[in-house]
Amino acid sequence: MERYKAKDKKARLKFVNVNSPGFKPENEGLDPKKVIDYIHARDGNGKIVYGVDAFAWIWKACGYRFLPIFVRLPIIKGAARGFYRLFAPYRYKLTGKRVVCGPECDHSMI
């Protein structure tokens, strides 16, 4: 996320720590389990997207031109969604990052 913050020259992105004690997914219209498992984004019109669609929106907001178009091609999008579904539950183990949950967090990564 730090890389995306640095690339977001027009400050279009707002990052929210979904593990913070005050964050309530229900207040944002989000599924509490899905919000931990997948990256989410809300566009300027309030539409919520997640997974590959969220990355495409984030990349576009960061000024990438080709990548958002490429990942939205039907065959690429299908493959990317499948890969993301496999990768997302293991991303913390694979990247060496840790989930920081408060005492109210009962979510466990595989």
C-alpha cells in the first residue's frame, strides 16, 4: 500500500485500516469476512469493488495506463481472479507480513 500511496500524485486514494478497532465493515456496506480476505475500493460514485477489480481501479488512480486495461481483458481478468482467490488467503505467509488484529478480530488467515 505504501507504494500506491507514493504513486497517487493526485491524492485520489484514501487508505483505511480495516483492522483498526473503530472500523465497522457493516457501516460501509461491506461483508466483515470478505473485507479481511480481499482488497476493496470505493470509486468516486460510491460503488464498491474488490479483488482484481479493486486493483484495476487503484492502478488507474495511480496513473498506470496499460495495467488497468490489460487486467480487465476477459481472459486475463478471469485468470487474475482465480489467482487472487488462491493467493489472497496466503498473502501474509507468502510475503512475510503479519495481520494486526485487535482483540475483537476472530479472523485467522490460513
